[in-house]
Amino acid sequence: MAPFKRKGPVVAIEIGDEVIKVLRAEPAGGGVSLSQISLAETAEDGKAVVAFLSKAVGRVSRKVTVVACLPRSQVNLRMLELPSTDPAEIADMVDLQAGKQTPYSREEVLFDYKITGSPREGYSRVMLVIVQRSALRHHFNLFEEAGIDVDRMSVSSEGIGQWCNAALGTIPSNEAVAVLDVDSESSDLIVVSGGAVVFTRNLRIGARQLQQDRGGAARRLAREIRQSLAAYSGDGDGPGASRLVLTGAGFGLEDTAQRLEEDLQFAVDRKNSLSPARKLPESIPMRDERFGGVSIAALLGIALAAGSLELDLMPDPVRMRRDLTARAHTLASFGMLVMAVLMALSMLAVLKLMTRYRETEELVNRSRRLDPRVEQVDRMDAVVKAVRARRALRETTFNILEALHPLVPRDVLLDSVARETAARSPGRITLRGVAGTRQDIRLLVNRLEQSPLFRDVQESGTRMDRVTGKFTFQVQCRIEEEEA
């Protein structure tokens, strides 16, 4: 989705799993001035959420841009490298990739993407965001009940990327900086380079865990950061992260940066998440003990760059309803004018009827033009399912044998490898063979148990042949299911 160029006041909203955040910002000298920060605990009762949103946001004029933000933990986000720089080809590739990156059907999800750069010649780096339609419906139902018209639905990772550009400046393309945004229940780790996000991962350790178990939680967080940065380094040819910037609620945890620096053996800097704002409101709820672990870095980044956001996860029915509502407002104003003129000149009534007829005909034609697109989506869905079935590598016997070969001890001979395809036991493999000693069988079982490709390993039917002195055996296991 292309960015929409709008200037003026911005209201940013995020309905998280634990906290609802509302931020209101005004343009100020090339940056923003924060006039309001409102926080509330997310309640199971939707009426309480609607009441808070209605009070915090209130009625806004059309000059105010309202941007909603999905937390990183509620979306499936993937950084892809695609072998093309042609936007049309990239769109087709992303359309195919979207079906492979989630276990849900295409009808159950909505996705959008943005091109974040070119890692090497002939390739494009793409940020792909996939979210369940049911989650979007829940958010937009709350907005509708609260009387809030949302102009755009982004994701927190895009906001944090914009925050980095404002707080850290544009990082050169030959350098990379890791940024850890600590929120109340989780943390977002992103790597920025060349002014764009090149890597992102959600870590299930937040301010609450760090406050309750400072030493243990900090060590676990350091381990996940180390693993994430190793995954980033192994994904491509980009520069390694030169330092780690800690922000969000992490600014209020005095010893978190020091503990991470000691565990990571890595330079860790603290950065106040409010630092890019030119002016702060009188009331800052993060100073309250209840919300001391909350980060607003993502919302501040969205407010700073509301007119240049590219991701938009607004469902098509909502978008169409908004367009029709806007058209209805326009038509209503036009109707009032026509009625005033009709009092003087009755002939304008004919013009009004003809105008309404043309608009109705246009809507009917537009509806008919959607039919080929629906058929095209169905054909694409069939292609995706076919490709997914052909590329299910872990289900092929050849790859099972390839994975088993290095695990079988030298003195163990396999007579048969059988894979069950029945619905009641998909992925079960039965190995039968001969071994010189029981220790050889035990070694085979241990290697299978330690392999990330197999689980539920069980040995059965082992007995010794009195003539040869060798042992026949049977081992059963399952193929480990691949994550979405």
C-alpha cells in the first residue's frame, strides 16, 4: 500500500493484549508536540474498552489523522529477500509467499507489505505482515462502537522503525544498529540499517518479567537477543549490528542495560522513548506504577511519520464502507444544495435524479468489475495450495532418508523405513533393522531423540538372534511439525 500524504494533528491508537494506548500529537518545528498520552488496562469487557476509547479520543475533525497500530505480538511478520526489483513481479511473489507463511487459509487472513531496500543487486528486501481477519474485525468493531473513524491500520514494527530514524538519525547502509523496545509483557527487537528495518523479532520477555525477576529474566532476554542477532547475521549479507539501543520501558529499569551489556559483551545504550518529541504533556501516565512498564515508542514513531506510513491492514469491507460513507456525506451536502436551488428552479430536480442514476449505475458496474478479481484470487489460492503441497519437504521419503542417514550408527543396518500416511497417525515412521549390540540400538534412539526433526522416539520388539548373535529391533518416531 502506498503512503498517504497527510499533514496535521495525529491520533495514534494501539489496543494491546494488556494495555490500550492513545497518543495525540501536533506538528511542531519539523517534529511533533505531544498533547495527550492516555493508557488503560485492556479489559475483557468490550464495553469498558469502548468507553475508554470514546473518552480518550472523543470527536475528531476530518483534519486529524487517526492511525491504529497492531502490536507486533498480534501479527505474523516476515522479512523476505525476493529475486526481483520490479514492483509488479514483487507483488506476485509476495502474493505467493503470503500463503506459505501462515497455516490459515487465504480467506482467513489479510496481508500487506513494504519494500525496505535492496540487500544486493537484483534482490529486494520486503517486510510482509499477515494478520487474521477475525482479529481485525475485533479491533474495528471496537473503533466503530466508540465512534472512531480510523484512516490507517499499521503495525508497531513500522512505528518503531520511524522512531529509530527520529531518535538515532538515519543509520548508514554499511552499518546496523539493534534496537530493543521493552513493553510491559514483551519486547520488540529490530535491526535498522540505511534508514529501514532489516530484521525484527518479538521476544516474550517484557518489563513485568524484568521487574519481578531482574537477574533471571535479564539473562533469558540476553540469550534471546543473542540468538536473534545470530539469526539476523545468518539470514543475509548485511552488516552486523554494532550496538544495542534499549528504549521503551527499558529506560525506567536502571540495571537492565548494565545486565544486558555484561551478558552480551556488547555495547548497550539507553534511550528515552519520549526523546524525539519536542514537547510533552503535563500528565505522563508512564510515571504511574501501574503503567511504568509501558512503551509508547511505536505510537510516537507513527505520529512522527503518519503521512509516510506504507503498511495498511484495513479490511476491504471497512474501506468500502468508509468510502461509501464519505460519498454519502458528499451526496447529502450536494442534496441540500440542490433542494435549495429547486425552490427557485424545478428543472434542477431532473439533474439531481440523473446524477443519482449515474452514481447508482457506477456502483453496479464497479460491483460487476470485482467478479474477475474474485476469480483471480481463487486461481491464485489454488496455485498456492499446489505449490505448498509440492514443497512440503519434510513429508517426502527421500528427505526422511537423507535426514536419517547421518544418525544411524556404523554397526546398525536398517532393513526398512516405513512412513504412515493415515489421518490418525500422520508423520509416524517405523524403522526396522539389525544391530551388533544393544548399545548400538540405544545410540540410534539417543540420536533420534536429540535431532530436531524427530520426536516421540520409542524402541520395541528388540531380540537377539541366537545363531548370529545380532539384535533385531524396531523403532518408531514422528516427524517434528514445521512451524508456520
